[in-house]
Amino acid sequence: MSIEVENLIKIYGEQKAVNNISFNINQGEVVGFLGPNGAGKSTTMKIITGCLQQSKGNVSVCGLDVTQLPLAVKKKIGYLPESNPLYHDMHVREYLNFIASIHSIKNKQRALNKVIEMVGLGSESKKKIGQLSKGYKQRVGLAAALVHDPEVLILDEPTSGLDPNQIIEIRELIKQQGKNKTVLFSSHILQEVESICDRVIIINKGEIVADDQINNLQKTNKNETIILVQFKELMASNLVESIRDVSSIQPNSDTKISSYRFRIKTSNPESVRKQILELSLQHNCNIVSLQSENNSLEDVFKVLTNK
């Protein structure tokens, strides 16, 4: 296991920020770490990286105990914190050279050139960090996390402040790094998590409420189901809206009076399917397709964190 967290607890005063959580992440996995603000994500990441001491429990990285061997663990980890602290008076290359020196990298210039190209900092590498946009500052933080070629990447909101094109570039970079590294990253952009990860861990109020493959979570979330129905002939919207046990109905058509396709959200899919069939028979309207749509990660997240 690259990351092992066992019965982790962190207490601030009388508040449990992290309440007895456990999970393992294997080498080569890219895992999304999700949760509302204040759920305990950043606290857990800081403990894994050795930046914060846990109250109880055990954490190990690449088989090394974080509490007993903090320096050895830090050599294994590349960490981009949410706040991304940088020396704004230093030039980009000067700062990355400083970070490389801390890690005792032998061929520093080669490592710097490689990581600068990797994160797309070439055009900005001679500027002072304070002169950079927020997006490029974020890239400097990511370069600092990657410069020593760590086995494990811990990224807290890595695409914060990036424009859409930059987000796509960093997303592809994370995917590439995930082929031979272990990556744990948090993000509030759930579509981004869906595109990068196969597995997510969701934490809420300091406790893990889900740890599974995204596909499994989308299938097992039974709170509401989305039914997609397409008719061969036009079906009046008011007839479809008469169906019981639905929370919303959206015609997938430009016309508001009648439509061929409808998107129906329900907590009782069997009842709705039966009513759709009855409706088609009563009004001689043939059904072209009738299928269920997986819940999005956003739907799953809302259900699990609003309990």
C-alpha cells in the first residue's frame, strides 16, 4: 500500500475534525478526496504529509510511519496545499532550485527543466512569483511538488485559479502522473474528479461516508433514479406531467406543448415505468426507448453529504 490510514482521529479542543477514519490507497491509483468545506479533507491531507500531528490512529506512506519517520516520508511525497505558500520575491526558477536543494537532487538543472516543461511554466520561468497570475502561481506550487519525482502526490485543490484550458492541461498531467505514482487529490469540481478518477473517498463531518469506484456509487445510490423515455410520436407534456411519484420532468425538445423525449427524476422507478407504458397504450404513442440513467457524481455527493 502507498497510503495506509487506520483509525485516524484529529481533535481541536472539543471538536473532532477527523473521526476514526480508515482507508488504503494502492500504487498507481488516482483517488478523489471529496467533501463539503470543513469536512476534514485538508486536515487529513496535512496529517498524511506529516505537516500536522494526529490525535490518535496510524498513518503510513510507502510502508513508513508518518509519526516515527517524518523526514523519510516527506521524501516520498509531493504536496500541494490548498493555500499554496510561495516566496513572492523569488524568481520561479530560483524558487524551484531552492526546493530541489532541500530534496538534495543531484542534477538540479535537469530536474528543473523537466518539471518547468511538464507544468507549462516555460514562458514565465524568469519572472518573479509575485508577478504571476493566480493560475501560474498554482503551477509553480505543482512544479515544487513534482520536482523531486515523488512516489506519492497529495494535491489539495490543484486546479484552483486555472482557466478552462489550463484545467485540461493539469488534468492530463495528473492522469499521466497517476500511471506510476499514487495520487490523492481534492477538488470541488466534481466533473473534473469524474474525468480523472475511478475511485473516490467522500468525507462528511469528519467521517467517511463513501469509499468506492465511481461507477458503483452511481449505481448504488437509490435515493433517486433518472428515467429517459423517447416516444415515436409527439406526446403532450401535460399527459407526461400527470405521472405520479416524480420529483421533476424535463422535456428534451424545443417545443413546450409536446415532445418526443422526456427526462424524469423519481424515487419510485418501477411505478413510473409502469405508468409510462400505460400512457403509451392509452394514447397510441409508441415507445422508442425507455432506460435509466446513472446518477452523476454530483447527485451522489449531495445525497451522502446532506444526510
